[in-house]
Amino acid sequence: MNKDEYLNQVNEQLKHTDKATREEILDDFRQHFLNGEAQGKSDAEIIASLGDPSQFEGLESFASAPQKQSAGLTQSNVIVDAAFASVMVRPSSDNRHHVRLIKDGQAMESSYQLEKTETENELRVKIHTHERLFRIHDRDLDLEVDVAEGCETLRLTSASGDIDVQDLTLGVLSIATASGDQQIRKVRTRAIKLHSASGDIDVSDVDGELSIETASGDATIEKHTDGSLEFHSASGDLRYAGLAREVALHTASGDGELTLRALRQLKIDTVSGDFEVDFDKTFTGAQVRFSAMSGELKYNLLGQRGKLDGKGSRMTLGDGSIQIQLNSISGDFSLKN
């Protein structure tokens, strides 16, 4: 069986579905053939990966993914499971939530792959493929989400897709990716929670409590204007410049460069990571506790220079207003202003 014969049989099996869905599915199959041909695959190999046309036998209706809607509502909670697609989130221009699937550059508000479920308080969005249908992971898929004012919670997940969030005001923002990168710009919240396996995290001009967990992905944070910072990492590095009052960092081998402007309390626990901490000229003093097996602490604060070993060292500088606790096995620390 060649490509044309196969597509004709698929078209015949889909004859009871609506025209728009049928054409979208056939277009997905055609694109899969193009991708396979570009990789040097034969028609037979591509057909084997798509499955026999009889997979659609008996389907009386396949008219897009489930769509349960409550018209006119602006839900306070938005939850997006993008599977492997990238996600771009922006504020809504008409104060209603909107979701569009972008497939190879074409915007679709309705698709057999786009599942939207609405209740009075919640909008759930999911990249969906019918359990009886093939899954194509090499399509260029993106989600565009417009979020209305009054959104309390926004939760976004994607495996390999990137996530880009800008210009929002909401209660809590939560993002989780595996290999996809995360970019957050100009977001006003009470709390931001970010999780990544290997994807990098880039945050700028945000406020609120900031919590980040990463395995090997690096995190860069600038213009954090208020709140606290908690960071957990295996090997991912951290670069931070902001006004967090309380900072707690936990790494295995990840390094850190910190520029702190409004600090009250700093705690760093690391195995082998090295950290450089820079305070501004308004620094008036700190109580420092340092513990390490082989790591060392160097400081240049308030005109005083020195070095501490890690055997339960303590010191008070100036008025001692900032609490600093540094713990490591072999990691080194540097403090300066």
C-alpha cells in the first residue's frame, strides 16, 4: 500500500466524523508522511508507525476533544496541561480567557487535540489525542493562552515545550517542565512556584514569594522586587539580583552568584557548590555562622577582610542585623559589599 491508497482508506474510515475534524486528521497524516520522507523513510515504514486505517472503524463521531463550557464566565483558576507543546501566556484584551492551538503556524480555537473543560471557577486545558488515534510528537505545536483579570491561580505544565509568561497580575503562578525552558516577565503575584528537570529558568521583574526546584537546569533571576526566595537544585546554577528579604538555598553541586539589596536572613546549604554574595553599600552588619568540612569562607565587609574555616566559625560584623548561616561539605563562600 502506498501513501495515496493509505490516505484514501483513512478518509473512508473517517466519513462519519465532521468535515473540519476529518480534514485536520488527514492533514496530520500528510504532515507525518512529509516528515518521514524527509528522514528517508519508505511509505511502508511511515504507514506502520501510523497504524492500520481500521483503527477508525466504528467511530460514529470524532468531532474534536471534549468541550464543556460555561459561557461568559471568567474563571479564577486556569490549569493547562500542554503535553509536549510550548505555551505563551499573555493578558486578555477583552477580560475573558482564550485558548488557541497553533499547529504549524495555523491558529485553531477548536481541534480534536485541544480539550477545554470549563466550570464556574475553573478552566482546564489539555493537549488531547483520542486513545484510539495515533500520537504525532513531531508536529510544531504551541498553545496561546490569554488570561483575564481576576485570575487567582494559573498552573502550567509541559514536558519538552517552552513556557513564556508575561505582563500578568494574579494570585499564584505555578509552572512545571521537564526539558522545556521557562521565561517569566513582569508578573505581579503573591507566589511563584517553578519546577524544572533540565530546562533553564529566566525570571525578570516579578514580586512575591519565589520558589524554584531544578535538577540540572540553571536559573537567572533579576528585578525580584519583593518577597522571599527558596531555591533547590542538584547541579543547576543560580544567578540572582533582587530585593528578597529572606533567602534559603539548597544545592548539591550547583553554584550561585547573589546580589542582595534588602536582606534580613540568608541560609545556604550545599555539598560542593560555590557561592558569591554581594551586598550593597547600605549593608550595616551581620551575624555569620559558617560550617564546612573542607570549604572556606572569605569576606570583605565593612572594610574588614578575612577568612574563616568551617569548624563552627561565627562572627558578628557591624550591628549584626542580618542573619547569615552557611553550610557546606567542600563548597566555598565569598561575602562582600
